[in-house]
Amino acid sequence: MEVVYPRDGDAMTLRPCPPWCTCDQHFTSDVIHADDGYHHYGPEVAVPTSFRMFNDDPETVVKVILKSWTHPLDAEPGPSLIELQLATTESNTDTYVEMTPDKARAIAEALFELADTAEGTDDKPG
């Protein structure tokens, strides 16, 4: 259990993490406030892509991360969301979307359909 010491309140023990959370510690700063919130992060999957602006640029990756927002500090974890991020092998970016599991499934289904079409394995007459 993680104990935090808000600057403007008494020490508090954070509620248990979701079973998929990989964080050992949710705060890297000693200066937190009682009304702060925090993220639970699950494992990150990075899928390399083929896009590079210049030959010496880092490889572009699509990162998929399970996460949940908890606010305030003593609240239960919020709903689990999936983050889809366009990043590079060297750094994360602010180019991302968060979605519910249902939306993630809809995106995955669309990707499967487009991949089948691109490979010419789409069963639909065309």
C-alpha cells in the first residue's frame, strides 16, 4: 500500500491498484495536494511502424497502454481506458486518444477489415 503525505492534509493510504497496474509508486514528487488525482498504468505495448520523416529520425511506434484515472486521492480507481499513442522509439508524445474498451474493439475491428482489404484477402466481392 502506498502512503502519501499531501502538503495540505493528513497522510493517507491510497486504495489498492487494479490488478493490471504496474506502478510501484504513483507519485515522483513530494509536493502533492489532497485534491490531486493520479493514473494507474498497465503494461505498454509498442508496435513499430514504417514511417520516418528523415532516415536518421527515430522509428515511429504506436503505443497501446491500459490506464485509469483516480481522483481524488482516496477514491476508487476510475474506469479502465485504453490509450493509443503515436510516439517514437525515443520518446512519448502528446498525440494520443483515450477510449473505452468498446471503442478499442471497434477500432481493432476496423483495422482487421482494412488489413484484409489491403492484403486482398477480403471475402467480399469487389
